[in-house]
Amino acid sequence: MIKLIIFFGYLLGATAIASDEGCSAIGLRAAYGDMDVHGVKACFVYTEAEVQTEGQLSRDPDEISLYSVAPSESPKLVYEFPYAGTEGTIADAFFLQVGGLGEEMLFVIHRMETPRAWDPVSDIYDVSVIRLEGKTLLLDRKRTRFFDLGGDSVDEQGRSAYTYPYKDKKSVEAVVGSPLFYSIVADKEITGTILEKTFLFDGGSEPIQQSKTKMYLIEGDRVLVTDSTAGWCKLSYQAKIKMITKWAQCKSINFSAS
């Protein structure tokens, strides 16, 4: 996975601004149109990044923060989107029903430019899931981790090695309705079938893209998936001698028969 020096705002710090002024009184300027979540406003604003780069000649681009604004209450900081000292933007924000009870949550696709020192050949994308609890918006960490963040990369021969799969509403909507998403969010295992020759990667709680092994599975192999993040699936496969537990790209696994 891509590692960032990022500042996540899980704090619900209050800002002393009257809520009846809406989103316009928060932050430096709007980063996206405000959205109403059952009477609570979701305000996307640019805020000044508190990151200092040694020897920098100019100020780093502003970062994007999400505030929750309920009537007669002060705005509350919900989340600071991933930041790497590059320009970021909210690509899309929309509501989707999740879970068997049809609970509606806010999904936010954020995009930022890739720093020159990084390997990805595309912008970096991430998807955040926001839910309403009482009169406050909160980051749903489990669902957000499922999407995580990533950027497209190529191998030494210039061939596509990985593509971050959740860059638009269509792709997010498709996976939210999938057996994989339901199972992982519910902390359940799910079985799948390998679709093509698929190489396996090392990793503990997350895959290590630079640690591609020589091991691979072939079409028809059955696997048990116990975790998923950013389009990667942690799977277990019963080989002749022992159980193998590695990471592989989820696009190579079919879950339709689960």
C-alpha cells in the first residue's frame, strides 16, 4: 500500500462560529458544495495545512477538511482528507444505501496530485464514508478502510501493475452492492474463485506492492478471503502441504457464486 505522511482529522474539535452562518463561515473557502444529511450540513472547505517543508520557498497548497454543522451548534471538524503537500480536490460526493436495513451514508471521492518522489503514474484517489450519528457527522472507519487510497502503477517494463479501482461513483456503487463489501464490513469470511493466473503478494494487515512473490494461483482455484482494502484481497489457499495466506488483487477473484 502507499504510505503517506497524512494528517487524519478524527477529532471533533469545535470552532467558535455561529452555525446559522452555514458553510461560508468555515475555513478559507469552499472545496465542494455543502450537502444536507437529514438536517445536518456537510461542509467541505479548504484549510491551511500545518505541514512545514524544510527550505520551502512558498506555502504548500491548502488541504481539505470536512465539518459537520447542525442547527444552533458550533461546527465540528469531522475529517481532514489525506494530504501530501500537493493540490487536492473533491471529485464527487453522493449518497448510497448500505446494509440490509438500507441505511444511507455519504460517500466522498477525493483526489490529489502525486508528489514527484512517489511511484504511482496517476493522481492519488481515496474514498471516505460518512455517517450521521445523532446530530453529528462521523467518519465510518471500517467502510473507509475498505476503499482506502491508491494510485495506478506500472512495472519495470511499463506494464500496468495496479489500478486503484474506486475513482468514480459507478465503481463505488458497484462494489457497495457486492458480496465482498458486505462480508468484509460485517467481519465475515467469503469464498471466491480465481479467474486467471494471479500472483500473490506479501503483507500483514495491508499488502506490500513491492513484495510480489513467485507464487501464483490459476483459474478455478478456490480461496477464502478475510480482508480487503483498496482493491486488494487477503486470501487463504489450501495447498498440498500447507495453507498459504497472501494478498492478491480482488479483480482476479469471482465472488458471484458465494
